[in-house]
Amino acid sequence: MSESSDNTAPTVVLDGQGLTPADVVAIARGRVRARVSDEAHSRNAAAERLVLELLERGDLLYGVTTGVGALRT
């Protein structure tokens, strides 16, 4: 966790590696802010491009082209 630049509230940086249960609780209770790191944004964008590519090919993707749980077909 690091201090935000405006010193109003601490910020938890969501980077896909360092999130702790205590961080989750603090975010959920509004004690800290959460921010997605630039690297995590890049990884998410790459994953989105892959999903779109697979869909364009017509591949079935569990949870994307198929229902999950009660929504399964």
C-alpha cells in the first residue's frame, strides 16, 4: 500500500501480485482507494485482444460463449 499523492487516503495498487486479504477488507470498507497499475491494464488489454481473436475464429470460450452455473446451456 502506498500513500496517494494528495495525502487524502492510502491507495492500494492492484497489480495482480500483491493484494492481501487485509487490502481487500480495507478497499471494501472504504478505508483506502484502489488503483489498477499500468502493467495490469496492459495485461488486461492483451487478454481482451486474445478473447476477441478467439471469438472471431469461432472458438467456444467457457463463460464467454457458454453460460456459467445456472446460466449454462
